[in-house]
Amino acid sequence: MGAGGRRVEEVRTALKAVVLVGGEGTRLRPLTETIPKPLLPLMGRPFLHFVLDHLLANGIHEAILSSPYLEEAFSQFIEDRHGDPKITWVTEPEPLGTGGAVLNALDMVDGSFFVLNGDILTDLDLQAMLASHEANSAAATISTIRVEDARPFGLVVTGENARVLEFREKPADPMPGDINAGTYLLEPEALEGFPRAVDRSIEREVFPKMIERRLGVFAFPSQAYWLDLGTPEKYLRAHFDMIEGKIGPKRFSGPVVDESARVDRRAQLGRWVVIGPRAEVMSEAEVDESVLLEGSRVGARSKVRRSILGPGARVGEGALVTSTIVAEGAEVPDGASVVDEKVRAGNS
């Protein structure tokens, strides 16, 4: 029986997930210069909690993680995370890319296993994906999402029965199409022959090689909620969508203000605002479409719009901050106007 053709009972007892958390989050700098992208707070919790909770809700009880970038930050997260799913950490001394990281974790799996990008917010039905994988006796199943403009992503081209035929580069002009949604289900034997400890891309190298070998690579199209948190705009959008109830079992009534935060009664907060622990918004300040992380502060009469304030960041009095990231511990001076900038500590 070929890759993916095991009996259902055997597959289900071995199901684990490799979560790719090694990216440096370059588009979210300077926030990600001190906080790994998967640990950026979403609604006050490190985002990786949402990924692990999603696995648990789909019956997956072990997650394998590795990252060479800010590895020490994950140690505290793992220590704080209790219960299911169990976390197994695999040391990755050098960056291995998405494909290399998966190959590096192969000794930790013993059957079909999921791979998830650690910066994707989704409610994809993993059990339905597993059923599709088994029905196709697949070597690899790739989740796909239909988008109206595929330029930022590239296209997944499929044939009969959703079999993947090729991966196309990002189109030059706007066009709709199916894109790789960053969740995979793989058979270990389908990865045999790929050298380990080598930096490689699963999307650009491993999957095309599987197709070339005529292994069964299939798409799993869905209409699930899907958002890549890789840009400031998408990071903010994730918060706003949770406020609007588009994803997650818990409904939030915006603005969302942590019980330990302090907002002056004369301050104005828009609906799409999240104020983190011990953050402060002073008198006559206005905050809209923004996220203030732990311990940040907006001074009196300042206006903050479509922006992210990192932990301990400071906006002085009478300042205007628009479409800007203020790094952990950075400061915007009194009366300053910053638009579409990245404010680093020491560069205020």
C-alpha cells in the first residue's frame, strides 16, 4: 500500500503536528526584534497559544516546535503553557527553512503528521483534512484558500480530484486563484531521500520534488477563516476580526481593555482597539484601530491610529502616531508626528 494508505486506526493513534515557528518576522520589525512573531500577543495572549488550542480542538495532543531565532523566548512560553497539547522542542542550531525544519523533526513522528505555519490564524477543520488525505491515499495534502488577488502568494494549480500539478510563481497582475494556506498533512516515507540539516523550502523545493516523483500530492480547499499575521496590517486585522466575532469561540466587545490597564475617563477609544495589561491612555488622548501591548503608554492629548505600541513603548503628550510600529521600550517625543514609520528604542 502506498504512502498515505495506512489503516485509519493506525494513522489516528500517531497524529502529531510540527509547528513552524522559526521565521524572523521581518515585516513586523521592530516588534519582532525582541519578540518572536509566534509569541506576539493576540488579545493579550501569545499567538502560539491560539495555534496550540486549535490543534487540541482537533484532537492533536503533541506539537513539535523548533526555532533558531530568539530561542530563549520560547523556553518561558513552554514553561508557562500547561496541559495539552504536549510540546516537544527540537534544537535547530542553524536556520533550516520550512522544509529543513520539517525534515529535522522526522525522528519525532511515527505516522501521518500535520505541519502548520506558526503565524497563521485559522479555524480550518483538521479532521476533515485528515479524512480527505486518507481517502486519497495521499503522500501530502496541502490546505488551499481561494483569494481574489494571488499576487502576494503564488498559485497552487490542481487537476482531477484536486491533485496538485504545479506551484506557480506570484502572478504579475491581479488575478483570483487558489493559494497555499500553510497547513499540510504528510506521510514520513514521502520525505525519504531529502538530505537533512540543509536549509530548504517545503513550498519551493520539497513539494515540487514530490510532484516530480509522481507521489500523491493533493489540495484540500476550504472556506475556513484564514489570516497570515506577517504584516502590521494583518496583525491588527486579526484583533479586529476577533472583536467582530469572525473567529474564535469567545466574543469580545470592543474596545477590549485589560482589567489592569488604566484609561482616563476623558480619553476616547474606538471600537477596534485592544489595550493590554498595565497599559495607560491619558486624558484627552484618542486611540483608534490600534493595539497597545503590555505596559505601553499614550500621553495626554495624543492621537494613535492604525498603530501598534510594543511592550513599554511611550507616546508623549500631544503627539500624532499613524500607521506606525513603536518598538518595545521605544518613545515618541511630546508633540511629534510620525506617520508610516518604525520607531526603534534609542531612535526617538
